Amino acid sequence: MALFKAFPWGRIVIVACVIIVLLALYHFQFELLQQAEFKIIDAKFKFRGELKPNNPITLIAIDRKSIKELGKWPWDRRVIAQMIRDLSQKGPAVIGMDMLFSSPDRNRDADEELEKAIEDSGRVVISCFFNFSSSELTIQPREEFERTLGLLSAFRIPLISNISAREVESKVPEAVEADANIPAVSEIIAGCGCYNVCQERDGRVRRIPLIVRAGGSYYPHFSAAVLRERLGVDNLRLVLKGPNPLFLEIGSLRIPTDSSGQLFVNYYGPARTFETYSASALIAGTLPERAIRGRIVLVGGTSPNDFQMLHTPFEPQLSSIELMATSIDNMLCSRALIESPWTIEFTVSCIIGFPILLCLFMPRRGRTLVGLGIALLFFTVFLAFNLYLFCAANMQMNTTYPLLAIFSSYLGILLHTSISHERRSSRLIRSVNEVGLAISSILNVNELLPKILESMMRAVEVNRGMLLTCNGGGEENRNLRLVCQQNMPVAGIESELFTYVRQIISRVCTERKSIIIGDVSRSDIDVNGMNKGDIPTSIFCMPLGHGGKGPVGIVYMEKTSRGDDLWDEDIRFIDSMATQAAIAIENASMYSSLQKEEEKLREEVIHLKREVGETQRASYIVGKSKALTECLQLVERAASSDITVLVEGETGTGKELIAKAIHFTGPRKDKLFIAQNCSALPEALLESELFGHKKGAFTGAVQDKKGLFELADGGTIFLDEVADMSPVLQAKLLRVLQEGMIRPVGDVREKRVNLRIISATNKDLAEGVKANRFREDLYYRLNAFTIKVPPLRDRREDIPLLVMQFIERIKEQLKKNITGITKEAMARLVAYDFPGNVRELENEIEKAVVMTTDGDAITAAVLSEKITGAAAAAEIVGERAPKDLSLKDAIAILEKEWIMKALSKCENNKSRAARELGLSRVGLEKMMTRLKMD
């Protein structure tokens, strides 16, 4: 059982996953890894270096020089016929013409000459062409395709063998179009084959298809047709295993292919490795006979400007005849790259074996360099063996998958080890953070110590523990008090069965040293008679102390199940946490006293806030008039409950002060009071301000924002100018009043708030309801309790009190010594109507204080002209008007008199009269209309 638990099951799971994934990718030939394998093969070619061909092959190159001398390509067929005659006279083994003879300008005499030259030679092999894909080409009409295949029927592979019991269609490339040169040639040539090549995704040619399937028959490649003529054999036999070609037999040669019938070309080097002569030398008769006699002669284009060049692992400019020559030499000398069944089996064995070896040999704890060295050793041994097979035996063994198996397994095992260590370290760090957070946030020692014990047990993965504190007594006879425990059979600790626990704790308390028992079964602890589930497997006991002091407590922990032993970092961690626990115990009394002091200070703050609220109310709501007294009585009644209040009054009458008075004398006085003017912001901004918004709800919402409703939760929010709210916001405000729910802009969740809403307006909401500008249901919600603030003109007896209060406050702010206000100035202030109410009076007094010289009293001279002018006009008109004339009528009489004088002076020119009076023409006309002077 212990061996089973100690086995590295985590590693085994990771390695098994790596093996399964790589085997699946290898079986299905994952394209990306296949391309990576090709890149590795290219690197092997360059590492191996250049080779020399073993067979007599001569290349006749249609190069730039020959094209320049003999005329623009394509040449006249007489020139090609002459080349064939000249080559045939020198006795070649076979002549391979890697070119197409068909062209739009047909000349029968030239065709007959070419046909005769081919027939006389008897050893010419020509090339045909197949198209494999119809994605970019137009598929040849069926009858024309079959007629072309009929011309090639004499050269198809006559014998197909399938060693599988199933008859399935092969994976050989399927042709959709064909070009077989001129028809008459097909009866007199020695052979014919396609010169197709297969480019990989990177544009390089690494394989050539030895077999092509067209119309249900199989046709050889040009190089295979040349090789059959060179060997002088008639038979070609293709052997399949199910859909996969195994090899192509040409006489006694057996040429292995890949699963699609392609030959992996073994390139010889970047230089021109075959003996090559220009076609111009052949036509001129300067070509030596030794270069032709008994040799394989291939004729084809090598000029990059006139013929297609191929990209190979060695160079990007390889001609088609050079590729054909290389593949022919590969097949004759068995030098083509082959992937034999045993190399496939060995590759699979490496994919399975290397991960298992790494799983067994890599160290379990730390030692990263040792594990890296083992992985590099496997890596190097396999790569050396792989290169040896490639260079010495021309065997292609897959390199990508075994190397990927080593690399992936190493990373997986390293990651598993790192995660195990990280998980242990994270567990320890998390426990340290939990203890630190508990010490900093929990002030009660009876709540703190269980958190510390729980974190210590979780950190070292034990399942039983207890924490005791020491109080008084000597070093050996301290009074131990159990503070907290987890899963300990506390009721039985005092019994004889748990004598070992008391002994261990006593030793730790006396010796001030930790006791760690890794295996209880090998110790002298007596556990006879205990229940099987209560018997510990390991014990850990440590004193709690710091700074050289005696222990202030003991932590005792047991593990009742098998598992990993304690590591050194576990012991250091427990020691560190024990020190913190000791500090927490010693500071418990200090925390308790601080908590009591904090509670006392909190009560004092609440008391002071209450006093500040009362003072604020007393310092701003000043007056003794009957109208104000009745208003304040309503304030006191509204403050005693949470009823919704609507404050009505003109601008400047102090509606916000009334709202503050309700809040600071009500049950919510210890909470926030927030005021918002609803007409000061556009609808969208006001909604975000009141309800808040989520990050990304609109342009500029870069983070979450709490609205005023949420901030004022538990307190009071004052909505001034509520009549200016849009209908949308009116509906949302109604839901807040009805349900107490808000939804931030852009959020899908609602939040519940508990707040009091006090609204205010200087407009007639009832008229707004009639005009459909204000919701009727919201109006009745807001109008549950109405307080009308009287304008200042209806309580003129309060003006002197307000004036004196404003003078005292403003002179302190401006640091000026103002002795008071004259009776004349006070009389003029009392006589003025103050359409702006208290706010206008306050502004007037502030201006008067600024204008008054330090040490003087405010006089009528520093008051505004609107105040002094109104009083003077009343005096002037009063001399000639009835005694009961109102001030408004008196001012109207005076205005008419001044307008008439100005018109008379300006000869009834209204524009000039307006300038004389300091008005605009439109303003003068409006005034005259109001005074009925038209």
C-alpha cells in the first residue's frame, strides 16, 4: 500500500497523455509536424554533405546558350529530330526526352522527320503530363481524356498485385487531365512516362510520384520508364497493401514507395553532380562520343528564363532533367530514402519508450539540472542514431515525433514537479497570508486562535490538532488551557489512552523544543487500546514563543493517514506561524483595550455629529416671523419619521436648509446627507450620477461607479428642482420610492437601498401634472408631506436678524472690522421685495461688507441701485400719489415719467430714447407695452 501511494501517478498520467496524443498525430500524419519533419530532413542533407552519382548518366541541357544559337524556344521539330539522330549515332543506352513536342504551329514535314528519327533510334523515351487537381484547372472533357489515355495504353503498368484481402481504391494520385505529346509518336517510342513532381507547402520538391492513376489504370513516372528501357525489361509490377502502395518492381529492382506511391528523392548536393553538355554542342558535333555511348542520356531544359526550375533542399534552381537523373540513380543504386517497417516500429517504440524512461529516471524533488541532463542524453543518443541511419544506410526514420516525445515528456514531468512544489509553496504562503490577515483583522483572541490552528493544519495537511495556552506556574507545572481544537477526541484526552499526548505536551513546555515523530508505529508511544481510527501515524508538537521568552502556548497536531513526510520548509513554516501565534496571544489584551477605546470614540463622534447638525440648523434657519415658525413646526413633525417630503418655495428661500434640518433632527442624522440639483446635468449624466454605472456601459465609463442613491444608503438624498427631471428618470425614481431598488446604468442586476428622499421645486407640480410634464403617480409619492417655505417678502421682520447674522459671518471670513449697519440702510433693505429671497439678501450683504471701509458701518450708499432706486422712486411718487398706492404702482408711474421725458428729448426716436435710458430698443418697447403706453 505504501508503495502504491508513493508511486508517481501524476507523472504517469502526463506521460500517458503525451504518448496517446503523439501516436494519434503520427498515425494521421499531422500536416504541421510533417512539414517540420521535412525541414529536419533538409538539415540532414546539409549535415551529410555532397555525394557523387554511381551511374553513367549524361544530361543534354537546353540552356540559354543553345536557345540563343538555335533560335527561340520551342525549336523546330527538325532540330529535335537532328538531336535524336546525332545522339543515336553515338550509341546511348536510352534517350529520355523530357519535353513536350506538341505546339499550335503544325508542320507535317517536320513531324514526319521527327517520327522517323524516333523510329530509327528505337530507344527514345518521351514524357507525358498529368494534372492532379481541378481546383485551378478546367477538367478535360471525358472523351478527350479517354482518347489521350488510349494513346498511353501501351505504357501503362500491366500488373497490379494487392496483398490485402480487401479490394479498396488506392491512395495513388488521381489524374484529371492528360497530355500525351503527338499521337503518331506513341506507336514508335520505346517508352513514355509522366514527369510530374509534387511540391510541398514550402515550395520544395522532395518526392516524385512513381505511379499515377488515371481512368482506373496506373501509369509510370518518366524516370521509371527510362529505367525500364535501360534495364531492357518489359514488366512493371505495382504491389499494394490495401490502399497503400508498398513498392514498384522493375525487372529485378524493387523500389519502395511511401503510402501514396511516391519516391523520397535522396539529393546528392548543391553542385551540378551529373555530366552535363549544352545542346548546342550536340548540334555542332563537338560532343565527345564517350559522353554518350552506353549511357543514359536525358534531354531537357535548364534555362531558368525559359523552363520551370525546381526548389530542392540544396538549391532553388534545379532543372527537371537533373531531378529525373537523381531519381534514376537513386532507384538503380538503391540510394533513395526509404522508411522500412522496422524504422516505423522503432519510431513508435521511441514515442512510447522515451517518456516512460523519463518518468522513471527524472528526480521527484528539485534537481532541475539533473532532469535536464537526462533528457538531453536521450535527445542526443536518438539524434545520433537517426543521423547514422540517414547518412550510412539512406534510411529515413522519423525524427520529429521521438524528439517531440522527449521534449514534451520532459516539460510535462517538469511542469508536474513544479506544480507540486508550487502547490505546496502556495499552500504555505496562503496559510501565512491567512494568519497575517486574521491577526490584522480579528481582535478577539478566542476568534483568532482557531483561525491560526486551522491554517497551520491545512498548510502541513494534518487532520487533527489543538492549541493550548499557558498561564502562570513554573516551567514544568504551567496551567494549560485548551483554547481550540479540530477533530481531536477531547473528551478522551484525560483518559489513560491519551497519556502520550500529555507527556509530549509537558516535554515541549519544559524543554521549549519541538517534537516531531514521523512514524508513530516505530516509536515507543503506547497506543494499545485505542480505536483504529484514532491511532496517529505522525505527531507534531511545537511551543508558541518568541524573543527568548517562555512559551505562551502549545500547538499539537496529529496525522492519522499515510502521505508525504514533512519537508524542511513545512517545519520552518510552522515555526514562523508559531511565533506569530505567540505574538497574537500576547497582544490580545492590547487589541481588546483598543476595541473598547474605539467604541468609546465612536460614541463620542456620533454625539458630536448630532451637535454639529443642531448647530448647523440653528446657524442657517434664522427668524421669528409667524410664517417661518409655522414652517419649522412642519419640519419637526416631518423629521420624526421617514415620510417622503416635498419642499416648495421660490428660488433662494432656503429649501436645501429645510431638507438638512429634517435630516439632522431625524433618526438618520448619523448617516450621509447628499444633495443633487436635477436641472444642473443632462439626462444621461444625471442618471449615471444618481444610479451609478458599470464599466463599459457608455463611452468614458472606464470603471464601475456608485450612484448617489447607493452612497446615501441609510441616509437622506435631497433632489432639488425635481420638476426638471425627464420622464425616463421620473419612472426610475418612482421605482426607487415604491420598491427601494436601483439598477446602475449597464448593469443587469438590481440593488436594494434604504434611504429617505426629500425633493424640492420652485414650480407648481400640480400644474405640471395637468400639462403632462410630470407623472401623476410620482407626484403623489413625492407629495406625501409638503412644506412650503415662505418668501422673504412675506417675513420682512426676519430681515434684520438675517442681515446681522450675515454681517458677522462674512466679516470673519474677510477679516474686516465692520461695526454694523445704519438705520437708513436697514430700512431700505426691509423695504425691498428681494425676488431672489435669502440668497439675494446674502449676496447683497457680502457686497456691502466688501464695499465698506474697515472700521465703519454699512450705509445706504454701498447698497445696490435696485434697492436704493426703488426706495427713492417710492419717495418721489409718494409726493403726488394717493397714500394707499403700492410700491409697484409708484414705480410704474415713475417709469412712465422717465420714458416720456426721454422720448420728448429724443424727438420720439425710440432707438435714441432707449440708449438714453440704458435699454435696448426691444427692451424699451416691451416696457412701454407693459405700462400700456402704445
